[in-house]
Amino acid sequence: MAKIEQQLRCYHCGDGCSETDALHYDEKTFCCQGCQAAYMLLQANGLCDYYKLSEKAGVKVEQDRWEEKYSFLDSEEVVNSLLDYRDEQLAVVRLYIPSIHCSSCIWLLEHLPRLQEGIEEARLFFSKKILQIHYHPGQLALKAIAVLLARLGYAPLIRMDNAAAENQTKKQDYRLYWKLGLTGFCAGNIMLLSFPEYFSLQEIVEGQYLRFFQYLNAMLALPAFFYGGSDYLRGARHSLRNFFSGKDRQLSLDVPLALGMWALLLRSAYDTFIAGQAGYWDSLAGLVFFLLIGKWVQNKTYEHLSFERDYRSYFPLAVQRKSPNGYYHSVPIRQVEKGDWLRLHHEEVLPCDSRLLSKQAYLDYSFVTGESHPVEARQGDHLYAGAKVIGQAIEVEVEKPVEQSYLVSLWDNFRKKRPTHRRFVDLVAQYFTFATLGIATLAAALWWWLSPNTAHWWMVGSAVLIVACPCALSLSTPFTLGAAMTVLAKRGLFVRNQEVIEQLREVQHIVMDKTGTLTESSRSDVEWQGQALDENEKQLLASLVAQSSHPLSRSIAQLLGNLPLLEVSNFREQKGKGIAAEIAGDIVRMGSASFVGLSASPQGAESYVYVAINTRILGYFRVRPVYRRGLGQVLQSLRGMGYRLSLLSGDHAHSAQLFSPFFQKEEMHLEQSPHDKSRFIEACRQNGEKVLMLGDGLNDAGALRQSDVGVAISEEIHAFSPACDALLQAEAFEQLPAMLRYARASRYVVYVNLGLSLLYNLIGISWAISGALSPVVAAILMPLSSVSVVVVATLSAQWLAFQIFSQNSKKK
């Protein structure tokens, strides 16, 4: 068995490399041509201070065809859709850079003007990994900026759905900020103007000014009520409409909230304009302000994550289309029509169902099927959207536009709406609303019977509605689950919203994909079995596997290291067989035993790649997947918690041997297509099971959407992942049992806070029924109850997290 020892460190990225693979320049060691080129670029521009900022300052630079990869930026329409601002002298663009990782990145990227003439300013927003660039469009093209960043190791990630999603998020954020700012301004000023009431200074302040303050408070409360609280008023109206029409037999929490807000408004209007009293304007504005703060906290935590992604996330912004004069030009894919001729380069995704015009093509359908084996296509063959081109560029004729392609229909098949999950707090609100109305009616009737000639019954009835306004109730669950979302996010699980945590508590069956979920997608365990390879043989093999993008080829290339590549001719790749080419006068073949001329091979679940040079068989590479760290312990813990487990995979049946130590035979379901996965989960749900699906790719999208909770595991949390309910960082996989245990236990924190909020309501209602509730008491009691509930919710969630996750660490 031959192993390549890593002894040296790359000066640019810090990765290890062997003495034979290392490149040397300026008395420094580099692991590859890309890192050396990045260093030379920085050296030429006097920016080598970059390497003094941290030990591993640089990012490994992959050698790629960056000019081809960003060819869609040749389209003026595409560029204009990406720009934030443009005139004749200045253009502003924001690019997402996923490889940003340390302070050295900030220093280098903000010094881009020194690297490239035409860049006026570069500013990095580190937490969002967004680089904002001001440049002169007359001197520099956006494509040149993207290529420069890629050559430095900071390739920008530009996808089709970026602009629309970002603009929608901006609009939503701006509306919430306006509401929060306006309501906070109104609430603060109302409290300031209410100081005479708070401290019983009415005798000091002249009557005309006191009345003026009261009218001014009323004017300030109106925008807080109608604009700041518009979402809650609209939600209550929608819930009541559905309730009385029979569409929904339960009321949402917005109903008692809106009821309390209207009670505050009407009672305050009566007090101020009829009775000449202060009213409850401060309580009204404060209530809306607290509710908006809760919404802002939740939105702010996850503003940089996307849980709703579709096929557009995987398509390029533009493709090269053949014009009538015979030349290819970049056009947005929405302009592609049936009959157009397109040219696609290596690793580009085919956006439309098409017919192959080139003589031959190799395609990777892993986006659709989950299988990474290359598929060979011949001239005239039908190609499906979602195929990734492997190797040389191909030409195709479009048969269906993007919206009618197979990939889009596959996605749309799983877009049916799930049954709505009923939140626990809405169930509480159902009874709270009717109980509040009943108590207010009885209290008013009692005081009408005791004092029929006075309006005291109206004061008591409205006071009950005011003090029973579920401000503490409405804040207890959102802040408890909001604190839980923050706890989980710090440990690597990002959930879409608070309802997902409630759904996690009810999960009974956990279904897992294999590749990229239980195994690492970027690594394989590769061993060489056979005679020792000399440097010339390693170079021949490295040159051959460099022509293929098959995962096995990439794994073998990593083992061989970065060697100088030789010229390759007559390269061919046969589906499921192997690859071969003529290199430096030798015929080099790698693949199955039969492909290189052997009649027998070892049997097992591992992949065996045999090697032959001319007629001489040298041995084989044994390739095994690398399991997620702690996989066995995770599965054991989940079973101990009572979960039923299943494995769904598109791999062949012989892969069962790999996972037999972890799963029973009846738990493994192999050779599953995306439709099979979705049908399996649908069958489980029809049997009454609550299902959590854990997957990683677009081929899992249907299953993720079909499940009660879809969790996408991701190596890079900002990178592409299918639409889901939660994103799990790959390195946090070991903590999955503790996360589910925490989600289960969070219900008890919710119960404690609901009990506390109900206790406040009981005290307040008792005070109101007695007829002794004044605006000053309400102004103190309502904020006090809200703040205490928020504090208890946050501290309880943190304490519970400490108990569960510290216990999980001890078990390790």
C-alpha cells in the first residue's frame, strides 16, 4: 500500500503537501499552481502584508476555467440585474463570497483597488460575506472583477434567484424597520408626556397644558395602532373571516391581541375626549412596540439564510446562444426559446430539455437522480434539464423552455401545500379569547346590576378587556421559541421559524439520505493496493483523472497530489466502466476489472478502480466513503430516544454492506429514485407518523418538502441547498440528538411562561373587576408582565441549553 506523506505547508493557504508535489517560488512552498499564481499577483502589487495577518491567511485556489464560468456576465442585461447602482462614471455591485473566513480576507478584499485599476472602493460585510464594490464601468467589466476574485481564491457565488429574493427581503425589512421606528418614537413620547400622570403632578401643570398633552398622546397613538399594529389587525380579520365561514374552526393569537388593542383604543378615546382623563395611550403604543421587537429579533437572526430555494438556485444566470450570424452570445436563460442552439461548458448545468448536437457528451445527472455516475450521450439523444456537462463543451438544441423542462416539473410535483401545523399558542388563544369575552361580559353585567344608573359597568368591562390583552401571553411563546432558535443556531441548526421547533417535538420517524448526509460529500478514503508507483506512473495517472469530474476521479486525484500534467489525447469515458487515454505514448486505463482486462475482482461494497498502463496491470485503488464523525453514536442515541430510523439512498443494493453496522436490513431502502423517496415518506405520514427527513441535494427536494420537518445538511450554510424547514451545519451532525432533545424539552419552558403570563392576567383581571384599575396601574402592570416574561423565557431557554448540551458533551 502506497501512501503520500504530507510534510510541507503551502505558504498561501496553509494546506499540507508532499515534497514531490510541492511547487517552489521566491524561496516559498506552494501546494498548487493556483496558490502560486495568487501569491505572484499579490507580490506584484505590494500586498504581501496579507500573509502577516494570520497563520493561514490565504484560501486554496482551485484551477478552473474562470473566463468560461463567468461568461454569463458578458450579457449586459444580466449585469444590469445584479448592479445596485449605475451611471456613466460609477457602478455599485454586491457579491456573495462564501470562502471568506478571517481578518486577512477583510484586509485583502478591501485592498482590491490596489490590485485592479478601475475599482474605486471595496467594502466587506463580514457577517453576511457580502463584498460591495464601487467601480468604473467604462474602464472595467464586472466579469473581470469576478475572474480576479476567483483567481485570488474568493470566487463569487452568483445564482439565478439572488436578485429577486434579496429585493423581496429588503422590502420586508424596510417595512418592519419603519413600523418599529415609528412605534418606538410614538411610545417614547407618549410616556414622556404622561409623566404628570405617573407622578401625580396634575396640580402643578396647568389644565390647558394637561389637556393638550392628552390630545397629543391620542394623536401619537393612532399611527402606532393603525400602522405599527396593522399586521396583527389584518391577521385577526383574516382569522375571524375563516372562522365564521367555516374554513378554520380555531382562532389565531392575533384575535385576542386585536381585541385588546381595540379595547385600549376605544376606552382611551372615551377617557380622553369624553371623560377628560389620561386614558391608556402609553399601554397601547407600548404593547405594539414590544410585539414588533419580538418580530424583529426573529427576522434579524436569520436574515442571511434562505430556506426557500427552487430549481433556479442551480441554474446559471445566462447561457451562450447561437445568433443568426453563427456567433455565440450570452443571454439570460429566461429568453431561451424552443429551437435555440446553446453551447455549454464543463460543469455548467443544462437549464432546458434539449437534443444533443455534438457527436458525444458526458453528463452528470446527480442533481436529479442522486447518482454521480457519468452518462454518455450520442448525437441526437434527448438530454434532460439538470444535467451537468463533464469535459469538453457541447452544443444542444432546446426542445422545451426552462419552465416546461423535466427538472421544473420534478420540482413542481412536490410543491403541494402541507397540512397547516396548529401552533400550541393558537390553541391557548382559542380558549383565552372566549374566556376573556365571557369574563368581561359577566363583570359588566354584575356592575350594571349593582349600579344601574352609572356608566361604571362600561369602565369595568373595558378594563377587563384591556388588562386581559394577551401581551404577556403573546410574547411568552415567541420569545421562548425565539431564544430556543438562537440556542440551536449557535450550535449549527438554523430553523426557518418557531413552528418548526414545535414540529420537531412531535417527530417519531427520522429518514436519512446516504451520500452527503451520513457520509462526507467532499472526502473519500482512498487506498492503493498493488505495486509501488514511481513518479512517472503517478504523473500518467494524475493526467488521466484530471480529465474526469467523476467523484472517484477527484478522490484519486487528491491522493496523487498536484503533479505536472501531461498532454492527453483520445480521451474516452464509458458509463459504469472507466476512463482511458493516450498519454506520452502510453495507453492508460482506469476503471472496472473487465475494463482493464481482468476477469475477476474483489467483491464488496467499496469501489475498486483498476489501473493498467499498456498491457500491464499495476493494481487498484480501493475507495470507501468517509462516514460523518460520530455516526454510530448519533444513531444509537436517536434509537435510545425512541425514534424509528430509515435509510433512503439511490445507490445500488451492494452498498448495504457499508451500512449494515449501523442499520438493520429492514431499515435500509436502496435504489430509490426521488419519486420513490417522496412516496415512502408520504406512506409513513399516511400511517400517522410524524416524519423528519435529513438530506442534502436537489434530488432530496421532494422528500424534504413531503416530510413534516425537512432538514438540509450543508457543508457551507450559505451555499446551495434544497428548500427546507431547517439547515444543519455538517460539523454539527454529532449534536443532532441533543438538538432534538432540546426541542422536546423546550415545551416545558413554554408551559412555565404561559403559566406566568396567565398569573399576571389573573391578578390584572381581579383588579379590573374590583373597579380599581387605573391607567397608571395598567401602564405599570402591562410592561412589567411583558418584560418579566421575556427575561424568564430567555434565561430559562439558556439554562435548559446548558443542562442538555453540557450533558451531551460529558457523554462524548
